[in-house]
Amino acid sequence: MAFRINDIVMRKSYGSDILFRVINVIDNKGVRHYLLHGLNMRIIADAPEDDLIEASRAKIAEYDRPYREKAERLLKKIASSKSLQRKKEMVRASRQELYGRPGKVLHIDGDEEYLNICLDAYKKVGMEVVGVVVKEEEQPDKVYDLLEKYRPDILILTGHDSIRSNSRDYGDINNYRNSKYFVEAVKNARKYEPALDNLVIFAGACQSNYEAIIKAGANYASSPERVLIHCLDPVLVSEKVAFSHINELVKIEELIENTITGAPGIGGLQTMGKFRYGVPKGKY
């Protein structure tokens, strides 16, 4: 069966465990292969035509439901905590006119569809963000100029990644599809701002080389246990940093707990928050 771009498919050889969207058709020595992106996981793969089957609407709904429900719960929890925080600030404002500014985010993503999903989530939790679509392999060359242009407090470098088939040496950066690009992009970002608390960086996608990305200079990265991470995990990481006070360490256990993937997929270093209070609030 021939598939078309944007068809939703599953791989028979992997027990139809992950749903993918067809991104491109590749001719591999006369055999038709398809380039695949995870439907809601940041994984990239390819497969021959005879290994793929089309996913039914029922299967798509069943597969997506638990991830969507968890994402919605986390976003509602964040929104609720923001509401409580605003009430506390109103009480304080009766004594002095407080206001505040959360950290600004520059989100660079290799997948335009995923970026749009993330931008919608940022909006729901009241974050200031600039989103830019840049292919993973182009991120190292473009990140410095984008940082100079937008001057964010928090940088997200993400897209899709995976460990190459039959690879067993998880320490070899060449056994990953896109980890080397995330590593080089982080290094170039650190040329712009070396201090971890001045520019907070999350980098990586599904199964990325966590240790190499952290060593390159990221505050947070995926994926410690080489698992798949959810589309929205970078948003949930940056939200925690953006709304944590500038003079307080982000509670990293809470940050990880409040992601969809959790500790197997997200990890990092102690980092200061990016929320700043201001006094007094302007009258005009």
C-alpha cells in the first residue's frame, strides 16, 4: 500500500507501538521508504513500505488520549497556580504596588506543527515567547543570530531525534540522528552567553544524548533513559523556570515531576528562576 504525506501510520516490526505522521517518501535502492515523525512524540524514524500499516481513527484517538489528558491536567494545574499567585500579589499590592515579569522564551523547533502546538500552550499559561522554525541541522548556524535578535532569558532547542537502528553504544553521538546538532547549537548559544543562570537552555528531543547535551552547556536536556519525550515537555520545563523567582533555585524535582515524560525523559542541573518582581507599578 502506498502512503501519502501526512498519513498516520504504525510500524509492524515494532508491534505498532508508536503512531507516526508520514513526512517524506524516500527511494532506497529501489525500495520505497518513508520518513516518519512521531504523532505527539519528538521522534524521527524511517521504514520500508511493507513494514507500515495505516492507523485507524479509533487507534489515533486511543493512542493520543492519555497524553492529551495528562497535558491538559498539567496546564490546568499551572493556570490554577498562576491564579492563586495573582491573588497573593493583590493582597501584597494593598501595601505596595507590585508587578512582575516572567522570563522570555525563544523556542527554536525543527517541526512547525509541534511549534504551533507549543505556542498555544505558552499562551494558555501566560508566557512571553518567540517561536522560530529551524531544521535541526541548521540550528547550530542560526542560534547565535537569533539570540542576538530576540535576547531571551530561556532558550529551547528541539525538534525530532532518535537512536539509529541496531545501535548499542549510547555514548557515541554519531549513533543519534540529530543529537550532534543540538550539542553544537548549545555550544554556539554558550558563545553568546556562557553563564547558565543568565541564559537557561533546554535542548533535545526523543532519545537524545542527554549527557552530551548537558556537557555542551545546557541546563536541562533529554533523554536520560533514552525514552520518547512528549511534544509539550519543553514548554513545561520553560514554564517552571520562567515563573520561579530570580533569587531562588528552581526545584528540579518539581520541574521534572511536572513534565509529561518525567525523570526517564527529562533531567538537568540546579538553575535559578527568571521571574522578577517590580515596585511600584506604573500608573500610566
